[in-house]
Amino acid sequence: MAKKFGALAEFRQAQSNAPEPSAETTSVQAETSTAPEPGKGRGRPTGKRSNPDFEPTTVLLRKQTKRKASRLLEDTDSAYDFSELIETLLGQWISKHS
């Protein structure tokens, strides 16, 4: 077990022997670090899954129908993704029958 954590022990020992940064160095680091702008987060933008207006729904489709629709969406460089296509078609059907 000592072999397994030997590198960790050496790392901790080296850290404890390192000199503390001076107050001047710390203040310079604080001034140069940039915080993200308010309203802008890090990483990927939030998607539909985390949007409360959307709800995951299971729909049973024939494999060939889904495959053809997905391929057509890719081939035509459509602005829609599969869920947006379904949303649009259902919205049209609802407005027609309301």
C-alpha cells in the first residue's frame, strides 16, 4: 500500500516545504484574474433538457420512418433538429384542429 501512495506522500511533503507566496504576489494575482461576466457562465449553453418549458416524451415510431426523417434533416441542412420538427408538426396539427 505504501508504494501505491508514495507519490502522493512525496507531493504533499514538497508542498509543505514550499515557501508561502508574499502578500504582493497574492494581490497581483487577484487583480489579474478575470471573473466571468454576469449572466455568462462557463462551458456549454443550457439545452432543452434543463429548460422547464420542455418535457421529455417517449414516442413510438417505425425505425424506417425515424431513420428517413433524420437523414432528410441532415441532408437538407435544415435549421430543425428532430424534436423541433416534431414540435412544429404537432403545433400545425393543433392549430388546424382547434
